[in-house]
Amino acid sequence: MSAHVVIVGAQPVGLCTALALAKAGIEVTVIDPADDDTSSCQYVHSWCVLPELARLGVLADARAAGAAESQVRIHLADTGENIDFDLDVLRDDVEFPFNLHLGEDGLSSVLIKHLSEYRHTRLVRAERIASITQDQRGVVVDIDSRVGRQTFRGDWLVGADGTRSAVRRLLGVGFRGFTWRERSVTALVRGDLGAAGCHATTFYLGNHHGDDRTSALLQRSGPGEWVCAYSEPIVRPEESIGTRVDNTIRRVSENIPVTTLGWRTARMHRRTADTYRVGRVLLAGAAAHVTTRITGHSSITGFFDAFRLAEALQAVIHDAADTTVLDNYAESRRRVFIDDAAPLSTGRKLLLSDDPRHLGDELDRYRSASLSRSEQRELLLAGGEPAGIPTVFSRR
């Protein structure tokens, strides 16, 4: 093996990075820490990441495990109005004009299966990342595991271990931005929400119930199963979340019988690391940046972090470029998040807003686009990954 890359984080961002490197003949160790941030509950993967998953060789298996869905609806419960979109309008523009509906755990299982086919890879479970040290020759990672302290040495280290990233904290890298005074709630339910008029992805903009406005994002996650995601003020007591989840689901299902299978909550942040590179350590995904979990743009940007970082590391390891491409990765991906992904995500969040002015402006934009195929196409294409600056810009 020409080099060894250690990746902390066994969610899709870390696993995509690992698989791309393994396919290039690079030795990879993936460390799966017990405190990895798995609360994002991402169930839908955008059309714009699917060509890269195809190039990794995993899309066929992922489609077999999940479902391809193209329809998106905005439903206004107050009036019964529906604003509909169909990704099929992108058929002449993109390779896969649909989204992949598959739980994050399901996609991770597919990626791990493919990764296991390479003898020069391994997956290690960790209770805690204890320390990280580096010098000009490489990086040393100490972990605490069930078998005790273990040490791993690599030429490079990738931190893809989520919002609470131990890698980022051990590096002492700041995570600037703000935290909304809201928590996200993601519930998995079983029921026929299609009978309630829901498309595979539905923004349900609900009626007022006392102090509450019931608005949620509904996404089909599998046969007869749906994800219901919404936000609520952080001041509401945690001990009664379960009751509020049941009440919200009852309202958005419009009395279609449903069963709540489980739910998770998380704080909602809009933050980015001060830098995505410190020497031989690089950050990707939610370890590098995070925005509202409900809208998916942070997830899209995380996938492209993985794809671009794998390209850059391959170029460096195979002597096709010098290490400035890693600086380019760090600067380019941070700029894409700040200039594009974060504003797009905040704009989508306004669809679930209680602010009538902001909501009205957003709805008018979507109404206009839905009436014109060209405008609809333009709006949907804008929701994809911004190109940014090419990561690998120089070759020897």
C-alpha cells in the first residue's frame, strides 16, 4: 500500500471517503466512535449526489435497498392548496432525475458491505477518541475500546465524526456560528400517508392550534413508513416531547391511522469550523459544518466534501499533485458552505416558519416556479450542490 488514511466516523460521509480511497488502492482504517453524531436521521439523498454514488459502485445496491422518488409537494392545510414539483423535469439535465429514499443506516450498510470487499480496509469500533498527535511524517490516533487503549498511525487523518466531532475538539478548532432557539424532532411512523395526499416528499404547512403551528417535512422512508421532521421552541419541556410528537403526527396525517415507531431530537445549529485542515488532519461533513437538519443541504454538502477530499488525497498520495490541493479542498468547501449551502438551507427552513411574511415570500416563489417547466427546472437545479472551486487544480 502506498499510504494509510485513518478516518474517524462511520456514517456516509466517512464511508464514502473510505470507499473512494480504497478503490484507489489506498489503505484505510475507519474508526467508528460510540459518540459519533447519528441524530441527523437523514432518509433522503439528493439527485445531485447519485452520480457520485454510482461511480463508487454502490448506487445499484442502494436503490435495491431503498426507493427512487421524484415527486415533491407543498401542502397548505389552511386552504387545501398543493404546490407540486417533479424532478423528472431534470431528465435532460441530470443523470438521475430522482431522489434516493433510504435511511442513513441503510446507506451505511451498503457502503460497509462494499468497503469490506477490499483487503486493505478495516473497521474498528471505539468507545472514545482519546488523543490525536501529528508531525511531518504522519498522525497518531489513540482510542479507548472494549479491548483497551489502541493506537493507529496513518499518513493522513479525516475527521467525519459529526457535529460533536472529537477530532475537531482535540484539534482545538473553533466552530463558529449560532444555534437556533429550536430543537429538531425527527419521528419514524408507520401508516398510509399517501392516502392523506402526501407525495414522497411533502412540506406540510399546517393550521394554528393555540400557540402551535403544525408544519412538518414528511418523507417516505420505506414501504408503509414515513419520516416526520419538524422544529419546536427549545424552551418546551423535554419530558413531554413524546406527547407532542404524537399530537403533531396526528395533525399532519389528517387522522389517517399511524403508529409512531420512534423519534430523536437534536439542537439546530448553523456553524462552520474555522478551518477544515490542520496539518495532516482534514474535516468533512458535520464535523466541518452543520445547518438545519430538516432541509438536507448540510447533508448534500457533506457528501461532496467526501468526494472532493478523496480526490485531493488520491492526488497527493499518488504524486499527481502537491499538498496545496488539500488547502484548496479546505478553503473551497468552507466557502461553498458559507456562500451557498447555508443560505439555501435557511431559505428552505422558511417553508416551515411561523413568520407569515417570510413564509408568504417563499410560497410565492414556489407557486411561480410550479407553473412553468423552465422555472421549475431552474429552481430544482439550484437546490443541487454548487460546483465551487475544483479541488485538484494542479498536476505534476
